[in-house]
Amino acid sequence: MTTTAEARTRSGRLMLNKVPEVTIWFWVIKILCTTVGESFADWINMKLGVGLVNTAWIFTAVFVVVLAIQLRLKRYVPFPYWLTVVVVSVTGTLYTDILTDQLNVPLWISSAVFSVLLAVVFGVWWLRERTLSIHSVTTLPRESFYWLAVLVTFALGTATGDWTLELTGWSPGASVLLPLGLIAAITALWKFGASPVLSFWLAYILTRPLGANIGDWLASPKVAQPGEPTGLALGTFTTSLIFLGLILATVVYLTVTRSDVTETYEAAHAAHTTGDPRKERVALAGFGLLAVATTGLLVWAHGQPHAGPAPEADNTTAVQMAPGVAVKKFPPAKVSALRTLASTSLKDARSGNAKGAHAAAQSLRDLWDADQASLQPLDNTGWTSIDAQMDKVLKTFGIDHSNPPMSPAQQEKELNALLTDMG
């Protein structure tokens, strides 16, 4: 789908269009970027043990740098443009994850907040520029609005996608079908005569949960506990490498062929092609029916029996093992990394640094979850024993549990028990 609108040049220096032509290549590489946004963020946050907040700070800084480079260009250049999209996909994902995992903001609230924020961005953009078309991104203000909208769409797509999984209990593989079907329906309505600008941005938002579900499906273990995602067990690092390689190959192709370059100085000043108002109204009603049908599907799916997280009591019935035995078959480097985070949390809890203790416990949980696919097959009994104690630790911090944080003394008790179990 493409968008066309008359460009206005009342402010800002005029440039060639800074956004690529919306062809099949645009959507392919956009989905690749969203998949990387999910898998690469998880790999850095969990596998490297950097922590969610630190990872967000790192990518925010990287985003500022790559965006500054992109804004300085006078025309669309594939490599810096798509590099910015990759970085903003990771950054937007992290912002939503912080709200959900660190601040315990419900996903429905995050979805509502980001929806309102996106509406505000579009409203201010329209009032100032009188167009939301990506074919008229020919001035610095318009490009600034464009990238702000892109950042919010990634955050919104993350929130709504995760909320859908929470409501339905669908696996990542099955969850691919919903955004894919919605994008197909939007494309059909655009073909019929729907507003190209509205169609573009709706599809743009939906590519985020589509790409994220693909990433989760590829990276998740083949066997997991009830309520946990399952997939092809490629892991987040391998998934990221594969998709980064595909992105690079596509960008090289587009750079050489220039098949997605729109010479839009002339196009931006061409006569505006008016659509059929009657068809646009009918298509708008179609969007409304699509929204109602999607809501009905989610309500129905939410009411169906589906696997949720295992009951808390189930995690506390593991076989007791002698100190160090549970991790005897695990790689020493992985055990050492887990012990370091547990020790850091214990030290902060003892010193009264509640925020630091909670952050270290959160990083401990992230690293433990990331290592499940590699550790559990080595010794399922040992893994289950450590997992049970890990769950007790997390409960004292109110992580993955509905209770508020417990006293520092209780946190110290469970952390000491965990460190003892790990030898």
C-alpha cells in the first residue's frame, strides 16, 4: 500500500523524500526489523545479564546517534534509514517492557496510554503539516514527527501484542495468524478504496506484534512449563543473527537496485489525487467492523480454557538436594553469573538499597529464564530444584507475583537459600 498527499513547504528546508517507496520490500524488511527488535532486546537483556533498564539506556543512546545521522541526510539512503528502524524497534520494545516488567503497569493500561500518545502525535503532526503521508516527508519537522510516530507505534504494537497473548494464552506460532489476518484485511480494504494513509499506519502498527510473535516462535524452547511460550528453540542470539543477516542482504539489494527510492520532489508537488469519498466511507465502516470482530474474537478466546502460569504452590514442591548438587551438571560460567546477580541482590537488600536489590533480582530472573533452554536438558531435576527456590526469591520481591515486596529479612533468607543451593 502506498500513500500520496500534496506536500507543503511552509517551514523547514526542502529535501527529497526521506522515506522509501512502500513496496513489498518495505513490508518484508519492516517485519524483519520488528523480529530483531524482539529477539535482540531479549538476548542483550537476558543472555548478557545487562538488565532491562540498562539495556534501555544503551539503546536510547544508540537511537539518538543513528537518528541524528539519519536527520542530517537530504534524501533516503537505505542503510541509515533501516538501521534507524532496527534500533527504534528495539528501543520501543524496551520502553513497553520496562512499564510491564519493572513498573508492573498492566498491559491494557500501556496499550491505552500509547494509543492516546500516538493520537496526539498524529494530531499535532496534522495540525502543523496538514498531511500524514509518508510520501511528503521532505522537511525536518515532518521527518521528526515521522520518527516519533514510528517509535510510539513500536511501543504500542509491543503492548497490544503482549496483551493479546495474555488474554488468549495462544502460543507465538498461533498468534502470528491474528496480525497476519488483520494486515490482509486492511490490504483488501485499501485495494477497495480506503484511505491510504490510515491503511498504512494501521498495517505499520500490526507488523510489530507479527514480527515479535515470529521472533518468539523461532527463539522459544520446544518444551516449556505450562503458560510459557514454545517454538523452534533457535534461541534469541541465533534468531537475531539470522534476521540481521536477512536485513543486511535486503538493504544491500535495495542500495544497488534503488528499487525503493522515490524521487519525490516532483511527486510531492504533483496534483493531489482525490479518492472516492463514498468508497472511503464504506471502507471506514469496514475498519469498524474489523475492530468489532477482532474484539469479539479476543473475548471469545479469553473465555476458552487455556494454559496459564503454573500455580505458585507447584513451584515449591521440588525435591530438596544437597548444596551444589542441583547445579553440578550446569556450565560453571553460567552458575557463576547467576551467583553474582544473587549476591548483588543480597548485598543491596542487606544495605537497605531496595531499588538495587529489586533490579538485581529482576536481572537474575531474566538470566535464569534465558538459560532455561540450555540448562534444563542437562539436568531436569536440578533445574526444577533451583527453579523452585528462584520462584521463592522472586516472590519476596513481588516479581511475577501479585503480592507486594516482602521484608528485607525475608528477601535475605530466600537469597541465602538460593546461594546455598547453587553451591
